Amino acid sequence: MTMTQQDAPAASPPAPSPAQTDGRTAQRSAARRLLARPEVGVAVGAIAVFVFFFAVAPTFRQADSLATVLYQSSTIGIMALPVALLMIGGEFDLSAGVGVVTSALTASMVSYQLTMNVWVGVAVALVVSLAIGALNGYLLVKTGLPSFLVTLGTFLMLQGLNLAVTKLITGNVATDSISDMDGFNQAKAVFSSDITIAGVSVKITVLWWLAFAAIASWVLLRTKYGNWVFAVGGNKESARAVGVPVAFTKITLFMAVGFGAWFVGMHQLFAFNTVQSGEGVGNELLYIAAAVIGGCLLTGGYGSAIGTVIGAFMFGMVTQGIVYANWNPDWFKLFLGVMLLGATLINLWIRRQATRK
Amino acid sequence: MEISARTRRTATVAAFAAGALLLAGCASGSGGKKAADSANGISAGHADTPRIKVAMITHQAPGDTFWDLVRKGAQAAAAKDNIQLVYSSDPNAANQANLVQNAIDQKVDGIAVTLAKPDAMKGVVAKAEQSGIPVVGLNGGIDVWKQQGLLEYFGQDETIAGQAVGDKLNQLGAQHVVCVVHEQGNVSLEDRCAGVKKNFKGTTDLLYVNGQDMPSVKSTITAKLQQDHSIDEVVTLGAPFALTATQSVSDAGSKAKVATFDLNKDLVNAVTDGKVQFAVDQQPYLQGYLAVDGLWLYKNNGNFSGGGTSPVLTGPAFVDKNNVAAIAKFAQNGTR
Amino acid sequence: MATNETSGTDRQPIVELSGVGKSYGNIRALHGVDLTVSPGEVTCVLGDNGAGKSTLIKIISGLHQHTEGEFRIDGEPVRLGTPRDALARGIATVYQDLATVPLMPVWRNFFLGSEMTRGRWPLRRLDIARMKETADQELRNMGIVLDDLEQPIGSLSGGQRQSVAIARAVYFGARVLILDEPTAALGVKQSGVVLKYIAAARDRGLGVIFITHNPHHAYMVGDHFTVLRLGTLELSAARSEVSLEELTNHMAGGAELAALKHELAQVRGVDTDVLPEPSELPSASAPAP
């Protein structure tokens, strides 16, 4: 909190608004236009957090530590991207956290129980994850219920299914190790390997995360579909009135979350060989938090992929930075909450400065 | 029409056959279920005593491997003793108390309960005893089971187990331990670390991780090891976390060894391979088994262990490279 | 037939309604409505709340289907299924509250749902430069000059937002523009901006249906006036046949008010001299076209 206060005044005060002329709008200053970008607030917050931990935690300065922070950020960040897109499209997915575990369990059990090459399990898990997303979207579009309710339903159902089906099929609450099965090493290379960059071992998820972020950003800002995402989140009725396929856009957004859940699920499976069926609960809120810290509006229609990447990175820095700083762990959650809230406030303050008329 | 339907059916069959062939082509040559022996668990005859109904109510969080073993032990005893076992659990103390009330309403013949949060359970336990239902304790509540009038208690004293680990680490020559708590605020987990800290002569640090998110557990332990290179022992409080900790150790390039409370199948392999130094087992299967079996004995012969004054300790039992082979095959069956 | 100096009688009307009505079950929301929209002409539809204005535009814009009478587009009887059908025939509707997505930039709003793209799939992407250029050009043609097309449309004034929506409809090939109370939520100055663009659209040869309950706004741009009351025609008159005062009286429920005058006259303190006599009002139904 202290650091957020130190850094807050660094942003320039808003320029006085020039008088408007009839039929024309005033030219907005370059600084104002920069501030209006959704990722600027979080970038300022992230720099503040980075500088702060850089100053107080010597270990934080090592390249290895940065790799650890990036790894933590990437596992949240890969999911936060589609969750952010969905949020820009005006919806939530509370089933995202357990959806990850569902996907991992599916792949693991299909491969193990049928003694198949693990790639078969991976493919089946992808189909299942996309289907869950499509179901969420379909229910939302058909019933017109808020996504909070629809996905709360799937969240609970998946939680129950994860446990019950795992127990039914394996007789245990965790899946059997698939580390000695055909295709495991290939799949591990794709989803969970280490790559050495400039002498530092970096998890491959970090590279995937950045690649997905680039794709998400491109889709959002440079394609028709991205335009539709902003429109259905910003004003669904207007979008429908001008011919945007609202149902298609929403359903595919939910399926994108399914894809993210599949990818992170595969990472967990190939990183840890087995999956505990009760995991994942509560992570959906971390994804949403990363997206919101990253500048996405809870009400939809506004946000960015880059901002979400920085949001997840900030989350990773705070969780690991507290350990590097060797603070009393009893206070861990409190620090975490305060820092996230502080960062969000900076973000909010900057956006207010930017959009003030 | 007839022909087209048949052609379509033929096509469908062909598609399925092709799919099946494709899948067969993808079959794994190693590992998998086919490789695993059929695990039947333990069976010990069948009692001809009248059928009774026993409720086991624990504070298990959904999907925990440890509790799965407790439950399996309880089921094995129930099958043997001609008991209908009703298992239920809720990590929230108030909800767990409700489940006990539910068992009382069902007029069960015996209740086995964990007293992880004893104060919340006090009322309903007394109610059960007033209704004449025998209550036994297991796993949690070693300090309070006598006060609350429980018949007997099966479990491990977490503090004593922690102290035993501390002693063991002294013996192994460790200097700096980090104790990884995967659920902040859980009393028995905190007791374990406190026990370690009490008897361990070197430095003991606590580290809290989010047990719901393995990648987060992994990176947080890695971060801790990077932050302090003098750490030479990571003690986790659950088997899955020990396996993750071994990955953190290699990621951080640390020389620390890993020890853990509690066992599971994969952990037994890790001990065999030497990846995990030792595990301290409280024998959850035994806890579940004895609790149900104890109720059966009390119902049919009036026996109770410990004479109402001392608990039946199921741990700590150390599992290391020397004795792991003996339990490996049981662990493979999912009963250790 | 509406008489107008700028449009000759030989020009064929685009939209014609004769005796159109709509019933929802037992409720007859609209009946016996005649309406004609010709190119280069503004037809104003006036009426109090509940007079049937929204039912009428829903029929013309394809949201609802009429249950009686005849609806012709280019002389051909039609029954529109969806707003898309109406759009395909060149009838575009600009709703008061549904015009734009506030947080999106002006140019994205302009092309929303009909984006220009370039490149092949999967690399097909928005042609941003061309869209911005086109949007700027189209807005200038309508007399709207914006310095920054990247600004969120929500930061424009209400009048400007409506104007962008009008320019958009014009660009995407509308021949008939239905404007649903575009000035209702605006101040005097902003209303003027919108009225200017309505005139601009008319001068470009579009037929405009301007729905409002402000007779002053209607009289400033209208060529023909249709007043609805209680689900049917109260008045249908060309500009040359009706004065602003008469229009105002009809809007205010003139005939009813006149009847009320006698009762009010018996209450002391109410000045009834300013209210019109029934005989002073033009006949309730306009001469048939």
C-alpha cells in the first residue's frame, strides 16, 4: 500500500479541457489518449510493484526468480486471457477454475483406463472442454439468465462430476500416474517443458502465455470477431440491431475459456503426472481478478489482452515477491489483498483521469 | 428407402470400426490400467451379527487422497462386520455438526466423528450421547475426546508426530527446514509444524501455499528456495505437495531434501526412488477401519479400546527407503 | 398524395401503408393507418404516448407484422419477417437508445456488423485505414466533422451520436430512414444538430420517417404530418395544408381539449379563451391520397 501511494502522484494531472465547439469535438491531448488505453493503469501499478520488490527483496533481482514469477503468472495468465475476452464480451465464467481440473482428469482417465496413447486423452479432453464452454454459452443464450447463475450451476456440477466420476472410475480421488505411458514425453515437451533462454531455465508455459496473448490481442483489435466481442459486451441490443451475431459471439467466447482450461489442465497433468479431483476451486476468481486488475470492466465492453497479461504478471509478482521478501507468512493473504486492491485503485484512478470530460 | 437406410447403417458401422481401429492404433504400449494389477483391496470374511447402521462424519475437503484412505478403511471394516456405513463430510464445522444431527435423526447405531473444530461439535456430540448412540472419535480432537465423553479415539497426536519429525531431522543432520502449510488456519496442520519447530534444533520457517492450485504451490516453494539457499529440508504436510516440492527443489537448483507427513501411492514410489527422504504415516486406513470396527465390538461385545482414558495412536510411523518395500504393494492397491 | 415543392408527383413512393392495423390478441393497437414515404421527403409521425407510434414503426422496420391493411414497398405488397428483411429493402431504423455501443470508438461503431476486411482467412483482418477514411468521408458528407475517430462514441454529445447513426444508415444503402424520437432526450441546441442532419439526409434523396412528440421539431423539417391518436389517424396533412398551431392543437388532443373547454368554463379562474373551438380545427381525417 505504501508503494502505491508513493507512485500515485507520478501520473500527470489531467490537462484542462478545451472548450467544445458546436458540431466538433475538442482534440484530446496525446497524454490523455495514452491514459485512456485500458492497460496503462495496470502497467503503472505493475511497475510500482516491481520496483518495490526489487528494492526490498534481493532475491527478487535474480533472473531465476523472474523465471519463477513468470511461471506462476503464466498458469494464471493463460486462463485469464480468455476469461478477459469473455468479460469484455459482458459475461463471467465461474466454472473456469474447476474446468481446468475437469480437463486434466478427462485426459488422464481416458489415457490410463483405456491404456491409450496419452495424445488420445489430450484430444478427448479438448473436445470435452470445448463442449463445456459451448454448453455454458448455449444455456446463457437460450435461457437469458445472467452468466453468474448459469456458470455457478456448471461450477457446482463440474465440482461434483470431477469427484464422483474420478472415484467411480479409478476408485480413488486422484488419478493414476500416466508418466510411463506412450506419448507422455512428447506431450510433456509441448505442455510442460523447460527452455533455457540466456542461461535461465524458463517454463514453456511462459512462451505459450505470450503467444496466446499476442493472438488474443490481435483477434480483439484487428478482426471482425474482436469488434463483435466489444459490441456484445458494450451494448448487446445495439449490436444485435446492427446485425452482430450475438449468440455466436457469446458461445464462442465461452468455448475459448474451455480451450484455455484445456491448455492449463494439460499443463498440470504433464507437470504433476496425476490430478487431484478436488483441486481448482477458487481459481476462477483469480482469473477474473487478473482480468479486472488488467483493466477489464466488470460490466463488459472494455478491456485489453495486454492489460490482462500485465494483470496476471502483477499477481505473480505479488504472490512470489512476498516470499522473496521473506515476510511473516501469517500476514501473507493480507499483503496480497492490500496490494491487489492498491493496484486496482491506481488503475481506477488513472482511468477516471482519462475519461473525465 | 430401405436400401438407403441400410447403406447409412453400414456407413455408420464402418465409421465406428474405423474409429475403433484408429483408437487401437493409439493404444499405449506402456503403463495404463492394463499394466496395473487388478486391485481388490482387503477382504476379511463376513460377520453374521445383526446388521447395524454406522455414520462416519469427517471434516474432509472434497477430493483429498488422505480421506479417501480413511473411508476405504471404514468401508473394509463395515463390509466385514455387516454394517451399513453412511459416510459424509464437510470441512465447514457448522455443516459438519449438521451432518451429525442428520445421523442422530436417522437413528444410527453408532457415530464415528472427527473433532477438528471441537467447540462447534460439542453440542451435537452431547445430543448423540443423550440419545444413546455410542460416539467414537478419529483423526482430530485428541485433546478433547475425553471431555466430550467419546467412547474411544483413534488417531495420531499431531504435535507428537511433528516432534518426532523434528527429532528425525536432528538425527539426519538437517540445519534449516521450511514447513509448507497448504491450508492456512488448519489447526492440525499448524500443530504439525509447531511440533517440528519445537524439537528441531536448527531453524524452522513456515511457508503458506494455495493447496487448491498446484502450479502455485510449485512456484511458491521454488521462490522460497531461491530466496534462501541455506534451506536444506522441505517438510510438506500432505503427500501430493511433497511430490510437487521435489520439482521445486530441482527448479530452484537447491540441494534441499524433501520429507512429508502422510502417504499415497505415488509418494511410496518417490520414497523408493529416493526422491523423498521419508514420510511419516498416521495410517489413515487404520483410523477408519478401527473406528468402525470399534463400534461393532462395542455393540456386540461391550469392548472399548483404551478404557476410556487413553487414545489409540495410529501413528507416527516412519516410512523411508529401508522399510518402504514392505508397504509398497499395499500402496499400489490404494489402501496405504 | 403529399405535395412538396422539391419532389414531383411523378416520383414513386418507396413505402406505402393503406389501412394498416395490428392486433395483439384481443387488443387492437393500431387500425386504419395510411402513410406514404417518398424519396427526398420527411414524413413526421406525431402522437402522444400510447398513440400507436411505436407499433407503427415496428411494422415498418420489420420487428412486427401487420394484421390488417396493406404494406407496399416500391409498389409491391410485403410482409416483413425481421429487421434484416427491412434493411435488405433499404429501410433502416435508428433507435433512440439502441444506436451505438458507447465505449467503442466512432469508426468501429460506424462499421459495426458490416466491417471491412482484407487478407485471407485465418489472417483476415480489419482494414482499419480504409474504414477510418470512409467513416470520416461519410460523416463529412453529412456535415459532421470529428477530429478524432478513435474517441469512444459515448464521449460525443447525444445529438452527435444520433447523427453518426444516421450517417451510418445512409452509407449502408438506406433509402428510407426511420428515426425513433431522435430528439426526445436532447437539449435545444443538440436537437438542432439532429434536425440539421435530418434535412441533410432528405437533401441526399432519402425518405425519412421522423417520429417525435414535439410538433415544433416536426414542423421545422417535415413535408408531411401524420398524427396518431388512440391507435388510429387523427390527422394526415401535407405541410401546405396545416399550420404549426393546428399541428400543436392536434398533438395536444385538440378536439378533446375543446370539448373539455366547456366544462372548464364553468369553473371560475380557468381562462378558456385561448383554447380552440371544435369548428376551428381541420377535419379529423385528411383527404384520401
